[in-house]
Amino acid sequence: DTDAIDLDIVKVSDVLTFEGETLSFACKSELVQSFYFASDKACMCIGVKRQGEEEIEFLCSAMDKQETIVLSKNDELILATYA
């Protein structure tokens, strides 16, 4: 099936390079687009699960609202990969 999508949950520090303790994005769409293009359009970040929290923050609403998205090394990303 060529239309399959795989979902993965990965630790932020396993897929992004940190120069400090956190990474910041100006809005959800900046995070999603940065990840999409960095993965050569193979993978899309659709959510963030913060360390110690139960809820997943999905990135599909109010994507261009100016709100700083801060990721720490132990947060997790929910990734959709086109198989």
C-alpha cells in the first residue's frame, strides 16, 4: 500500500540538534515546516508530548498564531512518515 503513514514517537534530542538546553520556534507552523524540510519532505511533526505530561499537544490548529514553542531535549515528537 503506497498510501500508508507510519506514526512514530521519538525523543526530541534523537532527531534535532541542540546548541543549548532548549530549541524555540516562533509558532507551530515554523516547527512543522522546519522539520518537514529538514527531513527532505519525508516526515511531518504533528504533535509534541512534553516531559512529565500526559497530554499530546497537536500542532494542527492556530498554526500561525504567534506563540513561542519551546522544546527541551526530553520532550517527544509525534512524527508522521509517508511509507
